Amino acid sequence: DIRMLSDITNMEECVGLCAEEEGCVSVTHQPDTARCWLKNKRFGAEPQDMEGVYSRNLQCGDVWCIHENSFLYTYATAPASFEYLEDAEAACKENETCNGITQEPYNSNRYTLRRGPTIHDWSPSEETSWVLC
């Protein structure tokens, strides 16, 4: 584990903290105790089933989560703009500075690689973003 945090009431908050923590790739959340463990390995060193405890990887391969009306700050290093989402997804996985993709309606609907990592759910220009779940 990287560290344990208290007073974390839901999985989304736990995941958001992990996304902002360098080296964090997965989390475990225990709602009954409001504890969140940030982890530097997928599901921790020794995965196990436990009732009332939930884990999630931040990067799990090819599963992208869509966030409507949202954006991630700052472009990743070049090339950072693509015509097709599939091309942007492949490039993002290979780009160490990429933490997600934002589609820009004001830029011919281009898909841009973004550093993020925080997803801002209030796009003034109706952007859509994707991050690995």
C-alpha cells in the first residue's frame, strides 16, 4: 500500500485521490469504516475476497470510462490530437504523460490526449472525456 486515508465516503472519492497520487494504480475502499487504501500494485500485493471491501484498478487494459460534459487539463506530449477515438486510445496507452482523452467540439471534434489526471465535470463547451477505468 502507498497509504490509508480516513473519512473517504465513497469509491469515486477514493479513485480520485489515487488518480492524483504518483504511483497509485488501484484502490481498496471500505464503506463501513470510510477508509481508502491507495495501492501501488493492481488490487494490492495479495488480492483477496472480503465482504464489505471493494477494490478497483485505475488502469485495467482496454476498458475506457466515458464522462460526458467534462474535460481534463493540459495536453499530453505530442502527438496529442487524433481524428478517431480508437487512434487516441492506442496513443494514450503508449504515452507516459497521457491520463485520458478529451473530445473537443470546437476543434472539429478532434480527440486530444490530456495529462489530467482530474476529470472536471463542468465543461463550458460540452466536451467529452475518457479515462481508463
